[in-house]
Amino acid sequence: MKTRERILQTSLLLFNEEGESHVTTLEIANEMNISPGNLYYHFRGKEAIIPELFDRFEHELTSILKAPIENPLSLEDNWFFLYVVFEEIHEYRFIYRNLSDLLQRFEVLHRRFSRLLDLKRLTAKAICTSLMQKQIINIDEEEITQLADSITMTITFWMNFQQLRTSETPSHLLMHQGAFQVMSLLAPYFTEQHREFYDGCHAFYQEALKEVS
Amino acid sequence: MKTRERILQTSLLLFNEEGESHVTTLEIANEMNISPGNLYYHFRGKEAIIPELFDRFEHELTSILKAPIENPLSLEDNWFFLYVVFEEIHEYRFIYRNLSDLLQRFEVLHRRFSRLLDLKRLTAKAICTSLMQKQIINIDEEEITQLADSITMTITFWMNFQQLRTSETPSHLLMHQGAFQVMSLLAPYFTEQHREFYDGCHAFYQEALKEVS
């Protein structure tokens, strides 16, 4: 792997584990066993690494979020889709950890993060609308707006929320919890004949919980 | 007002407006027109001010959250109660702004914040259970757990979420939005004869939106 790529991957790892604000450029170089000079040859310090990691996150999450807008998913695939979204956010979780502070420091990322939030809402709306049209959920247009906001907020803050409660939750369990929490927002809208799909998600989630404890 | 109290109130104001990490002890003294020495006589810097502000927040929010556990509220009062909670969080919003970072720096506050989250969940559960018993909402015990989590997350992160989307929302509108967003989580569970209460909340919220635009 090229040095440039190794710097990015090492930074991502350290930022995620220790929190971006606690990691110095020197520490990244030390972790890689390269000189600070070599690191500076590729990036002018941590402040240049963060936007590049954000680029990647933005690119990946955008293509994930656009898929269900372009082609409606089956009910089951919506459920898997949630896992894919949570995995992506987990991979770049340092961004979400001190979001306000990070976005205050990088003004240009603020607008781009807002756009990602808007895209999350569009995707949530597209999914809800498709489920409504297939008569899987019984909901009106106006309620979809609030529901899409709640889904977007859960996708954005679930992992932070859960780690504030108990910091030792294994990451794959965080994703199970997050995906089920989103499903539970949809639950009261499921029509009778699709209720068993939700019960299946619930059973699947209970199994995941048991495996951990 | 005594100097000690003025230091606390000035710090709270600056932390809320600029973000705690961007405010220095010197800036607090300058803002008050007192010498840094005078400030240090009362508090050994910013690091001593933060826990004292947290004490106040914890004390106030705890007594707010305990009320509906001890005495179930009427349906209307639950709605006002949400405003009281959002107002309290808004008053100490610097705590929520970079929560992970703040709680990482003050290990002892982490446990206390987790306890506040647990109390929020207990309060949300008590309210849902009381509404269920009065047959205002139609829900089973198991669903209440997920719903209480969603309510707790909305109470905790709504203002952050909204400000990430559009930073210029006036604060009283943030509270209207937050309270209505929580009501919308309950909405699909309302029984037919209480549906009009929810419609009333919706109309009230629409009025608030109009006043702003």
C-alpha cells in the first residue's frame, strides 16, 4: 500500500478510536513508523487529512443513499439497506462524534454535511412513499415528513446516543439496535398483512441480543 | 449580583454562544471587566466552572423529569412538559453541543450524564404507560421500550440535529419543532377519540411556523 493511502487509513483508525481532537499529526506518524517530515510531504498535517477522509465518506454515503431513490427496494432489502448505512457511518464514526465542533472548524464541510442530511431525508421519504404505495404501511403524506425526520435523526445519532448510555456495546450490536430502532418507527404504520415482517425483524434482533449476552 | 454568580452566568452565555471549546478563561474575565486574578480567586479556570454549571443543569433537569414519574400528568400537561424539558436543555445547550468530547474530558460527568439519559427514558416510559392506561394511546408494553428510546433520543439530539440542517432557526421555533416531533412519535398510537388532540397540536405547530416566516 502506498504511504499516502496508509496515512489516510491510519488516521481514520486513530480518529475513530481516540476521537479526532485527541490525535496529533505526530502520533499518526509514530503509529506508522514514518518521520513527521515524510507525513508532511503527503499532507500538511491533520487539518489536510480530515477533508480528504470526509470526501471519501461523502462519496460512499451518497452513492449508498441514492440507490433506493433511483430504484425502490423490496421490503427485505430496505432492512438490509439500514445495515449498510449504519456500517458506513460506523466506519467514519469520528465525524459524528464531535460533529458540531468539527463542522465549526471546517466551515466548508458544514454545508456538505447539511447536504448529506438532506439526502438522508430524501432517501427516508422515498422509502416511506414506496412502502405506502405498495400498501405495506398505512400513512398519509404529511405524516411521512415527520417520520422521515425521525428516521434521519435515528440514523445520524443512534450510535452516539447508545454509546452515551453504555460505552461498551460491541459495534455490530450497535448496528442491530440502530436498524431495529428505525424499524420500530415504522412499526405502528404496518398494515395487518405485513405485520409479520416486523415480527420477523423483532425476532432477528432478539437473537442478536442473546448472542452477545 | 455576586461576582461568583456573575462568572457562572457569563460563562454559560459565552459557552452557549461560541461553543465551550472556543471560550478561554481570559475571555470570560474580559467580558465581565474583571481581572483574571479576580476570576481565579473564585474558580481555578474554565475547568472548574464547567462542573458547577453541570451541577445546576443536573439538579434542574432531574427535578423536571421526576415530576411526571411521581404524578401522572394530563394529556395537555404532557405537551407543556415537553416545552419545559426543551427549554431547560436549550438553557444549557453547550453541554449537548460537543457532548462526546466534553464527557471524555470530564470522566465523572460521563456517568452523571448517562444517569440523566436513564432518567429521561424512565420519564418517557412513565408518560407512555400512563397514556396507555388511560386508553389515550393503544400500544403494548414491548413497543413502549422502543418508543421511549425514540422519545429520549429526540429530546437529547433534536436541537443539534435541527441546527446541523439550518443554523439560523430561532430558538423558540426549535422548541416548537422538538415538542411536535416527539408528539409525532406518539401520533400513530393515538386512539380514534383522542386523535383530535394530536390534530390540535399539529394546528398549533403550523401557527408557530407561520409566525416565523
